[in-house]
Amino acid sequence: MNSRHPQAFLAADAAGDESSVVRNYTLTAGRTRPRYTLSLDSVLEAGPGRPGPALPEECMRIVSLCQQRRRSVTELAGTLGRPVSVVRILISDLLDAHALRVPATTTAPSADPTRQLLEALSAGLKARWPDAVSYARAG
């Protein structure tokens, strides 16, 4: 058992949270809103431009990930371990630099995009966890 007092653990956690907030503030240069409206499932791919030297290291990681394959805003935030709000601001900077772009969709618009999204999500979940029990009231 650790001899540290429980309040010492709380103080250490608070200090870690504070440093994370400061880092996020630094990454975005204090900005709280992105220039572009990006949903959580907006897909991005690498563009012809490059991030400028003034952009943070996380921008290079975002571009590198998008060079491997298309990525969603949510996936990038999860991979970087940063809040979506911060990643959206970094993505906006990369869109301005033409280092990222939002690819045009080539499929015909669906009459019910919500149903299409739910079906794709369901298929992905079934592929990931084939032994999962279905929810009886789920349609």
C-alpha cells in the first residue's frame, strides 16, 4: 500500500489536468473555435500542401496519419489523445495550408443518410464483436 495521503493523489491528478489544459491552449494559440465546420465523422485525406514550421508537432502527426489512409475527425482526436475541439482547430490550420482536404464523395446521396450511417455502424460493430448479443428492441 502506498504511504501517500489521498489528498496528495488528488493534487497530482489536478496538476496533470492543469498541464494538459495548458498544452491544449498552447497548441491552439488560445483559439477556441475552428475556422471550418467539421462534424465528428468528417473524413480527411492528405493534400498537396505541407504544414508550416510554426504549426505544432501534432499537425505533422495528423498529416502523416491521413497520408496512410483517410481518417475521421474523431479517429484523429482519439489517436492523438487530444480533445476533438483542439483537433478541429489544428485541422482548420492544415486545411488553410492545403496539407489536408475533405474529399468529395462520389456516391449518390441517400434518401435517409441517418439510416445509412446506422447500418454502416452496425456492420462495423458486428465485424469487431461477432459474438455480441443483439439488443432485442433494436429493430
